[in-house]
Amino acid sequence: MPSKKSKKKFTSKITDITEEKTTTPRTAKIVLFVFGVGPLILMCLFLFSNGFFASPS
């Protein structure tokens, strides 16, 4: 009588890893603010503190 080979189900670890690295809209907004708007605000504060926006009179 031939023996039946048991089929082992391998759970893919790749799907578990990709689920952890998904980007949510909240994190995307935080990253865009920090790297997009943040430097612009810092540049404006620096220029304002050095008198760039002061009238020349």
C-alpha cells in the first residue's frame, strides 16, 4: 500500500513583512509636512530673523 505524503502548508513570510511596511495616509501626510513644508518655514524664519523682509528705509 503506498503511503500518503502529507502536504504541509507553508505560510508565506513575505506577506507578513509587506503588511508591516504599508504606508498609511497619516504617515504620508506627516512625511510630506516634515520634508516639504518644514524647510520652507525654517527658511522664512531664518530670513525674517536676519532682516530680509525689513523695508530698506
